[in-house]
Amino acid sequence: MSLRSLRQRFKPDKPDERDDGRVLTPNEEFEVVPSLPEKDDCDRMSFHSAASHSPADAESVEAKFRDAQEKVIYEHQLNQLQEQLVAVMIDNQNLQQQLQEYQEKLDKDKTLALLEYERHRAQLLEERCAKLEKQKRRPQRSKSDVVVRPLLQRRLSAGDMSDIEAASEAEEDSFSDTSVELPHPPPTQSRLDRMWEGLLQFVYGIMDDFTELPAEETEEDPEGDPLTVKKLKENIKRAGAAAKPYITTIQGIHNLLTWKSPPYTLIVFVVYMYSVWRGWFMPLLLLCLTFRLTINYLRYRGWNVNFHFFNCSEEDKKEVEDKDLGVSDKFNLVLQVARKVQNFLGLAADSLEKIKSLLTWRYPPATKQLFFLLLTSCIASCILPSSHIFFVAGLYLGFKMFILDYLFLRFPRFKLKYDSSYRIWKELPTDAEYEKKSMKSEIDRYILPKSKLEEADNLSEDTSVESLSVDDRQFCELFSLPLSESPLPGWHGGRRCTLINREKSLTAAFKNGRLYLTHSFLCFERTKAPSVKNIVIPLSDITRLEKAKPYAWIPGGGMAIEVTVTGSDKPYLFGVMINRDDVYESLMVAGRKAKLTWASDPDSISSKSSTL
């Protein structure tokens, strides 16, 4: 479509008039009449083709206008048409985008509706299956159920109706259709078959119980929660609250046996002895426990029943107010708890070690009494009836707990004299006491006898056991030596030296300490506390004593002494010793006084003199 056709369309020979007869001026806009798609496309193509004409064509077109005003009107109308076309195209694009969004939203709504429908359909099917399972478990089925099921399956497979409609129509068809041949109901199981099936299920269930379960992966920390004052305080409160009833019961029993309330204790003693005499102790004990559970049940149901077999102490009734603790209070709380735990664990360890000593013959007098008691009880149980044994044991326990223990508690001297079980328990050794006792007995075998001249010298110098200094006593306790084995004169402070192990590197071969010499032992002190690091060498076990040089690169004689002991593959090498020769001579003199072979053997002396 050419520019001429556009001019003829929008600008006729006569001025453009509206429907109302008014002439259109250049400043007024005109309305675009919607046309057919094909015509609109042609107009758009003509518009683009008009823009692509050459200048000569434009001049020929301009020559056809009547005047300049007509040309301005035409250009103005053409610009308005272009702007409206652009606006229409933008609106069309926006409408297409909105249409696409609406379609997506509609698809989503359809999907949700379909999902909800499928969910409802599945729920109906589950309900129908549950009903069918119940009907299947019945021994006999009705004729309508036999017909409804295949019809329902056919209707559901068709998929043209809902589940409820399919079920209702299938039931109606089953009652209306009389020509369908009903199948025979399945034979009912006999009682024996049901018993056999139940027995098989029971056996299979037991077999399943013994199958292994898969290992569960636990992400918990095996070490538990970290140490915090808040958690520690909370756990202390919980443990105290949980242990309070048991502690109160123990305190009540203790108050009962110590006659804190004589009338109450007397009543309990009479009831106990009478029940044991009549053989009713066990029923009475079970009755008390049942009564206690009944009281707890009444409290659980809301009854305010404050009944106790044992009177609670006034201290337990006082509640401690919870206050906010400062830093120092929290630190003191941790120290108090640690101290209580330390003391409790110490008492528990001592008790367990004493029981171990009783059962392992570490203290023969106590274990011998236990052995004869068990042997007598075994023989008596074989001869006498059990009722007689329990009768005698019950009477003895009642008399001991209510009478003897009270007398022992009231009169300590009477307890120390006649309470054999208490004395035996106190004399039982713990592991540390038993090791110390064993070491002492082992050391006593290596104590060398003293000559009459030495005894006279000791008496003249007043070096008896009572006159030992505090340092000498600490030395004997450190090495578990008897008080008679105190350091010799000149050795009270020890001699500084170093224990050398040539098999290790230079950084780990030297262990500093002090060397002591007693009448029967050569002691090396590594620490001030009793430890296996401290060495005790009996002089009688020494086979050779000589001066040594631990390393060839050390100048001089080496300042070391090598001690070879019986039963040891490697000798003890004490080096870095000041006045090594004086120490060596002192050791040789002590050996000669004790008449030991390594000190009186001339071969060792000659070997020493030849090497150094």
C-alpha cells in the first residue's frame, strides 16, 4: 500500500468530517477504527514500505499536496497513528504475558485439584479394602459380597465413576442379577487347624525375636557433656533429691536401732521377735512393703497422707534456699563436691579392698573364721531343716541389732573388747597396706645381722630407735625400711648422683637423685614420695662393685660406680658422683663388715685397680 493510498484513506479531497459534521482540525486526534487482521497487516507493511521509499518518490508525493497546511496535518496524523500502533503492540505483549501466567496458574490449580482427588480416592480405597479384609476374615460370606467384589473391580478398572458410586451400583446389580452363579464359600477351618496355625505363628514370632537388629548409628559424644558449674550444680541437686528418700530410710533405721525413741523401738523389737518366733517374718515384711506402695498410690491420687515407718529428722525438713552463686562460691562448691567425692570413693575403695583381703586369705585369722562359719552352716543346712536355721538366724540378728549393737555403741570399751567382727574388719588390710606389709617381710629377709662391736658402738652413740631424727624416720617410711635401717653416719643427707641407662639416648639416659647407704641396703631416691622409681638394692644381692667410666669420651676416670646385682642382666650405673673414691671405699667397708664376698674378694679389687 503506497503513501498515496494512506493519504486518500486518512485525508480525502474534502475536509474530514466526523459523524456529527464537524471538520477535523490538525491539532485534534482521530480514532483508529479496528480493521481486519489482513488489512491491518497490509497497512503495517505499507507503512514500512513508505518509510523505505527513495527521496525522489517523496518529492513526487509532496508535490501532490495542495498546500503546507495539508502536509502538516498529514504528518501529524501519521505520527499519531505510529504512536498508537506502538502502544497497541506493547499492550498486546503485556496481555500475552498475563495470559501465559494465568495458564500456568490454572495448570497448577488443576494439578492440586487432581492431587486432592487422588488422595480422597486413595482414602476411599483404603476404607473399602479394610472392609473387605474384615469380610474375608469371617467364616462365611454373604451372596451379595461374592457378587459385589468382581463387579466392583470391573467398574473401578473402567475408571468412569467414583468409588462410592461403583460400590453402590455393584451392590444393586448383585441383588438384581439373579442369573449369576454364586461360587461356593471356602471351607471353614477346623479348631485343630486354627490351633496349628496359631502355634506356627507363635513359633515364628519367637524366631523373629532372636534375629539380630541392625546397628544403630549414635551421634552422641561418648564422653558426655563438658564440665560446667551450672550442669554440675543441677546434677548435684538431682542426685540429692533422688537419694533423699533412701538416705532418710537409712537414717530412720539407724535411729530405730540406736533407741532414739525407746517406745517405738521396743514395739518394733517385740513385733520382730514374735514374727520370727511364729515364722511370720516374711509375710510381715511383704505386708509392710505392700502397705508402703498403697500409701504411695494414695499420694499419687492426690491424698495428703503423711505416714512414715521411720521419723524424719528435723534437718531433712529444712529446705535450703537457692541463691545465685558468685565466682568464688561456685569454685568453693566444686571443691566441696570434689572433696566429698574423693572421701566417698576412698571409703568405698577401702571397703572393697578389705573384702578382697578377707576372701583371698591376705589376713588368715579373719578368713579362717569365715571359712569355719561357712563350713558349719553348710553342715547344719544338710542336717537341720531350713525353717530351724532361719529361726535361729532371725533370733540372733534381732538380739544383735537391737541389743548388742546398742551396747557396743553406748560403751566403746565394751565394743573394743567383745565386738570381734569390728576388730576383724579394722585389722583387714587394704591393697596399699598389704603391699607395704609384703615388702616389709621381703625386706626383713635381706637385713644383715649386726656384730657385737657395732651393737656396742650403737649403744655408746645413743642411736636407738627412739632417738631417730625426723629425716631418718621419713627415709625409712619412703623406702619401707625398718627404723633400724637408718642411713649410716656420713650418709644422712645422701650423695648426689645420676642413674645412667646406656641403652637409651643421651637426653633420656640420665635420672638425677640421691644415693643412701644403710647397714643392709643401698638406696637410690628419685622422688620424695613412695614410688617404684625409688630403688632399694640389698647389699647381700650385690655380686660385683667396681669403678666405671660410662662413656669413652668423658675425660678422667668417669666419676661412676657400677653395681651388679643377682638376677639382673644389666648392672646399675651411678655416675656424675662427687668424691667417687670416698663413696666406693665406704661401700667396700660396709661390705667387709657384713663379710660379703664381693667386698672381700681380692679378684674384684685387682680387677678394679687394673682397669682404673
